[in-house]
Amino acid sequence: MEIIKSDFIRDKLSYIESKVKNDTKQKLYGMHVTAEYIFMNILNDVYGWKLINANDEKSNFPAIDLIDTSNDIVIQVTFEITAKKVRDDTIDKFHKLVKIDEYKKYADYKIKMFYIKSKPNFSDKILEEFKEKGMFPSDLLGIEDINSKVCEDPKIATKVFETLCDIFHDNVCNSHIPQNLTTKLGKSTIIGRKVELKDIEDRLNSSKALVLHGIGGMGKSTIAGYYLHQHKNEFDYYGFFEGLDEFINELERALKLNIEQGQDRLSIILHELTKLNGNKFLVIDNIQELTENKKIIKKILDLKEHDGFQILLTSREEIEDIDKYTIDTLSMRDAKELFNSIYKVEDEILLEDILEYLDCHAFFVEKTAMSIKKTLTPQMIRDKFENGEFSKVSVKRKESFNTYLNQLYTLDALDEEETLMLKQLSILPSIEIEFSFLQEMFSREDSDFEELLDYLCEQGWLIKNDESYKLHQIIKEFLLANYAPCFEEIEGIVDSFNQFLKDSVDVHIALAYRNKIIYFISLLQVSERMKFIKEKTAMLFRDTSNIYYNLGNHKEAFPLMHKAISMFKVLFGDEHLSTAICYNNLGLLYFSIGKSIKAKELYEISLQLTEGLPNKEDKYIASIYNNLGEVDRVLGLYDGAENHFLKALELDGKLLEKNQINIAKIYNNLGEVYRQKVQYETAHDYYMKSLKINEDIFTVYHPIIATNYNNLGLLYSDMEQEEDAERCYYKALEINYKIWGERHTSVAMSANNLAGHFYKRELYDKAIELYFKALVINEEILGVEHHVTIMNIANLAEVYRCKKIYRKAEYFYFEALVLYKKIWGEEHLDIASIYHNLGRLYFDLKDLKKSYEYMSNAYKMRKSFLVNNHPLVLQSIQSLKIIDKALVTVAKNTKNAVENQNE
């Protein structure tokens, strides 16, 4: 017999009303909660809203029961009919709530009441009072409104009828197939992912079947569930199935099938599905074990050949013969919104640091926000991440992040080779790595290597983009916490890195590998975390420090060199060549930041250790003497410098065949000493000796020969042989240009030196042009925060000062000063030089007070770095005397002017 749906609905609503009434008298409120759920679905059926439980939107949401974030509606479901319930407990309470920051976004939402009975007849006065607060009579809804809509519209009646049948499982409905084919529908809320949801809609409409693919924890299930909630009203039947087993079990129940044992359950279910009229939407979540389930998946996908079917799957593994949509990490904007919806972090930079470490992994963004308690601040979370303690972060008692990692991931399905590959990749940074560089690191050229990486992508462990592969940060953390590699398993990669950096003292190696430093640092961080005290890792610490040194990044270079020293000491003690070399390299670092005296101490320690070894390494001892000579030269101790360079020359001379390049270098350094001692003929002899050796060893076009010509240019300039100087500068520029092309730091240095020549000759426009050329090249290659680039800026300032374009000069001086302080700190000889030149600038501007102030700062700083008779210290003393004299003259003239005026 045909069921009269409106009567059935009226009976069920009356039953709910009666049940709530009786329970209220007995102060039992369980039915209230059930009623909220029932009427949430009914109101959605009747009015086309998208209501959800307010607590699903935000935990413990006060004042209201239901919320629709698409239509900006909030609803209080109640059995109480007093005006106070409407005015005080709902409207006023909600208006106070939305003044709080975390609820402000709901301020413009429309408030409605729904009564689990006939709605009350309020007086006109009370209704007017409600209206002033924004609630109109049409916002007061009751059961009679539901019954009215059901009687008016058969489609609404059908929807409500099916909802009530599904909820009550009434016998009268047994012959009816529910619209919702499953007991669950997945998550009904989501933050962000608007682009992805629109893409999924477009792809499903065109292909009818789609798999959401990606690594674990990206939010595939949440996206699929939310998409279903958003689109379910477009379908006559729909369901959300958690895996293939549930797909079969739930549909057998929903389709009311009694399949006998031994029958093909799947085929019978699929056949019954094709008999349903209208549109059908099936979501199957988290499909696993693709090889074993390949035939089942194919049969299900064949449904798309029938009218009205759309199928959405989610899986970490790649599924054949179906359109694939990759779910990647959250955008930074969405990740911030998700995090702040759980725990608000005011410090944007701190929050971005946390999210960047998590690589915006949806699952752990949520869990990290939840882990912040009174005893665990965002700052502490960031510190734990940086200290390699990610897996130890606790969300609640007996539940750490590692608990969740092990729930998300397992290596059980992988063989030894696949597991080893993941363990090896875990020591590398979580970024997209080009396949060609992976081949270099792993020393693999075989086709099996690419097949192995691709297989790990298909299994959801790696992410592939064009010719690059990426291991997500969260999977990296899982591997390091649970499957950390031993040193032997990563030794091959360490060997590759050491091979890359074997000539790390060469600036060209530093430039070649500057973009690869992130790989070396990642491996070193894992080595520290795993406490690998090995010679090969100590070498990598040392060589990576050398790379930073050559790039001018001393802040990063220092701790790495200190770490290398401590490791070599543990391995070999003080009396070992490796330890001695590190002390020498640490001296180079201090020398490069202007701390020459500290550098000299370290060189002497290195020399003492090296000379005390049973098998003396003359080439290393010669190198140390050469470095000591450089320190003495900079300190103005020219006799000491000469002595050290001659000792280096004597040692290198013992191995004449092998050490010709070193001998040429020492000749060049001796030339520098004699040039600064104003012994120009002797300096010229040594410069020419250096040039001749280098021209015999190298081709005409070699960087060392360019350096020789540059230094000859400096000498000729000092000798006021400007034509010869210019010829040498141009020769150096030509050689560097031929070797490196137009955009290279060596070309920039030659341009800078030639500009200095034109500056000295007062050809300022030519000087400015070349200084700018050098600046543009160095900014592009070295970056603006590099001492060579900043030197170019300072040189431009000096030319503008000489051209009397004082404001421009002042601008460039202060730009250089700010940048120098950023890389050197408050004290450095480069900073002293800027202070000195600012003193000259303000002297030219006749601001003698400022001039004296800056010149005094230059003098104090130079005196702290250099010996008392150093030319730069003497220069500062002389400049201060000139300013003093000018101040006395001004004071005298002022006094005379006053006396004349009084007369």
C-alpha cells in the first residue's frame, strides 16, 4: 500500500515533540541532542540549507546549536517558548560572543529559532523588540512550518520522508532504498582547499571517475567527505565508504539484499546499483593493496559507463585507468587559517616558521595546533622542531607525534632495497631534487634507479614533479624517528659530497655549489642527530664551512668549523694534521672578519701542531707561514710579513716541481709587502717572477694571471706610472672577461679596480660607470649582503663625495654602513673605513662636529684592530689633527666676530 508521506512525517514529528516534552519533565536531555540532529537534516531538506552542528564548526560553540557557513545562518533549537530564551539566551548572548576575536567572522550571520513544537505566539510588542535586535517573525520556525512545506511540495516531502526513514529505520520504509547509502558521510567541514574543490568538480563532471592521490595526511579523506556534503543534494543516491570492504558491506545493507553464501557479492551489488534511477555519487576512501584489489577496482570503475554515476576514490597509491588529481600540501594561507582556528598565534613570523617546517602538512598542522597547551608554547614547538625533536612532541598523555606517524605510515609492504632508498633520502632536505643530481649523489646511472624512485612515487612515499622527486618533511621525520639510517647506509652519499667539496678552499667551487649547500647542511644535521662521529662527516663539516667562508657567510661558517675541530679532536686528538688544518681554516675565518690578532693566534696553534707531527707536511707548514705573512702585512708588520713569506718560499722551494703555483703565490705576496714598504723596484721584481711562473704553467687566459696584472696595476699606480697601470688593469679585465664572460665576480673585481684607477686620476664619470657595473654583477651573483658588494657601494659613495654630490655620497655611505654592520657586527675595519670617509664628507660640508665624531670612531676602531704605527691608524690621527685645527680656527673666527660686533 502506498505510504502517505505527509502523514508519516507528521506522526514522526509529533513523536519527537512528545518524547522531548516528557524527557524535559524528567530533566533528561539526551533526546534534545538527538532532536537537534534530526531537525538539522530536516531543515536542510526543507530550506536547502547546509546546516551542521555548531560544535563541528568550533568546539564548544556557545549560544547556538546549528550553523550554515555557506548561507550565513545560525539556529537555536529549543523546546522553551519564553521571550527570555530568544532575547537574553540567544540574540544578546550571540551578539556578545561575536565581539570576541575568534568569533568575529560570524558577526553578520542571521539568527533564527527553531521550536521542537508549535512556535509561540509572542505579542506585537515583543516581536517589535526582537525586530530591533535583528530577528523577524519569519526567523521563528516551528514544527508546523515543516508540515506546511511538506504538504506544499512533493519533492520536499520525499526528501524529509527519506531522512526520517533512514534515521528511524521504520518497518514501513523497508521497501524503500534510502538516498544516503551509508551510515556515515565523512567530514562536513573544511578550511581552505577552494581551488582543489573546484578542480575536483570540473574533473568529475568531465571524466565521471576521479582518484584523489597523495601522501598520507594531506587531507584526501576530508576533501572527499566535504565535497560529498556540498554536492549530495544534486544526487538521488550517494554514499561515503571507508575502504572496499565497507563498500560491499554497506551497500548490501542499504540495497536490502540477502546474498547467499558463495554468491558473487560484488557483482550482485553492482548490478543492483545500475537498476537505481537518477544520479548516483559514490565516494570510496583510502583504497589500499592495489595489486590484490585490481579486479575489484576495475569492476567498480565500470559503473561510470552507466548513466548517472560519478565515482570519487582516494588512495596513496596510483590507480590505473582513472583520472588522477594530486592533493598537495596546504597553501600557506590555508595552513595559517587551519592553525589559527584551533590556536591563535599572533606572531606571523613564528607561525610561518612552524608551518614551513611542517611543509603545510594538513594532518600535522592540525595536530601541532592542538598540542599547544599552557606548558607548550609556539616558540617551544619551533625550538623542538629545530632541535630534531619533532617525533617527541606530545598531544596528550601517551600520544606523541610519533604515535601519529606510525598510524599514518608503515614500511611493511616495501622490500629491503625500497626501504634503504627511503632511509637514504631521509638525510636529504625535503625539497624537490632533480633526478640528475640524485644520480650524482647516489652514483647511480642505471635505469633501475629511476624505476625504484617512480615505484616509491606510485606507492605514495615520494612526490614527483617533472624530473624532480621530493620526500615530504613529515615522512622524513617518520623515517628518522623509526627507521634512522646507520652511517654505513649513507656513507656513499657522504663520499659523494666530500668529492664535490674536495677543493672547497677554491672560491670557484663555492660558487659552483652555493645552491647545493642545503643538501650538505641537511646531511650534517642528521649526522649530529644520529651522533655520527666519523672522519668523513668531520671533513664535510670542515669543507662546508669553507664554502660558507668563500661565499662571505661567516655566521654559518664559524659553528661548522668549530664542530669539525671538536670531531677531529675526538677522533685523533690535537696532534693530527686534520685538527691542525681546521685551526688554520678557523684563522682564515677570523682574518676575513678583520680579527687579525685572533687569526694570528690560531695560525700559530696550527703551525705548532703541524711542526710537531712525526711526518712533517711541508706544504701545509708553508701555507700557514703564508697566512701568517698575510696577517702581518695587514697589521702593518711588514718585516714580520717578509720573514714569514720567505719561510714559506723556502719550504715550497724544496718541492719545486709540485709547488710552482705556491711559489708564484708567495712571490706575489712578497711583492705586496715590498709595495707597501714603498720598495717599488723589489716589489716589481717579485710581481714579475710570479707572473712569469704562472704564464709558464697556465694558458694566457687564467684567473691567477689576471690577479698578477691587477697587482702590477696597483704597483704602477703607486709609482704614478698611470699609463702602465691602466694597461695592466685592462689586461686583467680582458683575461677575466675571456674566461668568465660578462657576469662573473672576477670580472666585477677587475671593473672595480679599473674604476679605482679612474677615481685616482679624477675621471669620476668613468669610475662611476665601472663601479656600477661591478655592483650589478656582484649583487646578482653574491647578493647585496656580501662584503665585496658592499665595498662597491662604499666606493660609489667616495666618488660622489669627490664630485661634491654630497647627498648622494651620504646615501651610499649609510647604505654601506648598515649592510656592513649586518654582516660584521658593530666593529670591523670596513666599518672603520666608512666612519673615516663620513668624517671626510662632513668636513667637506663644514659640519666639523659630525666630522670629528665619525673620524674619532674610525680612529678608535682602527686602533683596536691594528698596531699603533699602522698606516691606517696614522691616517686617522692625521685627519683628527686637521679637524682639530679647523675647529680651533672656527672658534677663533667666531670669537673675533663677536668682539667686532660688541665694538
